[in-house]
Amino acid sequence: MAILINYMEELMVKVSIVIPVYNAEKYIDRCVDCLLNQTLKDIEVIFVDDGSTDSSGEICDEFAAKDKRFCIQHVPNGGVSRARNIGLTRATGQYVTFIDADDHIEPDYLMRLYTDIEGSRADMVVAGLEKFWEDGHPPFTTEVPYDGVRSIKQLMPEFAQVQKRTGIYGYGCGKLIRRDLIADVRFSEWLRLAEDFEFYLRLYPKVKTIYFEASCKYYYLQEADNSSAIIDSGKIDYV
């Protein structure tokens, strides 16, 4: 029986990566290369092609045909929240993380987050990230406000202030979550502002502990026409 249990654990996918894809042909090769080079190998990569009109879908098809850990679902355009929800429904890993198709990560990014959550037995990991621009704008690092494990009760008194100052709790990326905690929590597909944060606000009541990873191994492309760039975040009532 012990041998069978160990065998089943070895077969279990450790991390599911949900990647919404929309007209990302310029970046998708870089994103996939980062995933192929991950030191953590027990992963599944779920591309959701959200009605792309460029060659993004075909590129994802090619990678999925070469590596059984990669799969792709083509759907009519419905927005990033719907694409992520479809990916969540397909996920089978112990843990789930989100990556955007135009972003990239360090080779040990997934291993670091997986080691953090396994070693600490926390419900989720929140990591720092580095924003970068393609127009020569200097990169900006968003650091986590703490280091190591904190209970959600410890975080609540300063939660709104930390979110307003750093935005760290609301980023869709830079997190690893127990999949069983997500259960039926899904992104609100009708929202067009702070939809990531709204998703996590419904998830945090299920969370007892968070591990904060101080290293920044996720690189987030900040385009000038992103909603976060053109909307004054100071007008969002985080409290």
C-alpha cells in the first residue's frame, strides 16, 4: 500500500499554470521557453486561446503537440477573466498559478514557490514581481511587505493600507494557491477593473496562512495602454 501511495504521489501534477492568450504572437515563444526551462518538471500548462486573430493559437498548438504537459483550448473571445475561469476548470494540479502570455519568469520560479508552500504548509504564496516596459522606461520592483509565513489574522489590520501602497494582494500573477481552496471561486467575467483583486478578495476568507516570498522572479510587462496604467489607482477604495 505504501508503495502504491508513493507511486500515485509521483504521478500527481504539482503545479497547474493557467495562461490566457490573446494576440500574443510577439511574446508567446519567450513565455513557453521559460516554462520549458523550469527546474520544476511536474507541471501542466493550460493555454486558453481567447479568440486570437494572429498566430498565437497555432503557436500554442505546436508546443502542445511536442510536450504532453502542455494543452490548449480555443474559445471565442470572451475576455481574460473568462479565459482564466476555463483554465481553472481544467486544472488538475495540487496548486495553481497564473502567468500572462506576455510575461516571463526565472527558471527556478515555480520550484521556489512550490518549495515555499510545501515547506511552510501555507495556503498560498505571494511573491514579489518586477514590472518592465518596452519603451526604455526603467523597471520597477514590487516587493512583498513581509517575509515568511503570516496568518491572515495578522495581515488584516494593515491589509487595505498595504494593498493601496503596493497592490501586492491584487496581482493575478506572482502567487501559488492550493487548488482545493479555489474550489468554485471564479473570476467575475463582467468586471473590467480590478477583476484580479476582486477574485482574490473572495479567496482570502478561505485562506488561513500566506507565505511571502521576498525574491522577485516574475517579470510583468506593463504596457502603456493597460488599464492599470491609465486608471488612477488612488480612486479605488481598497478599504
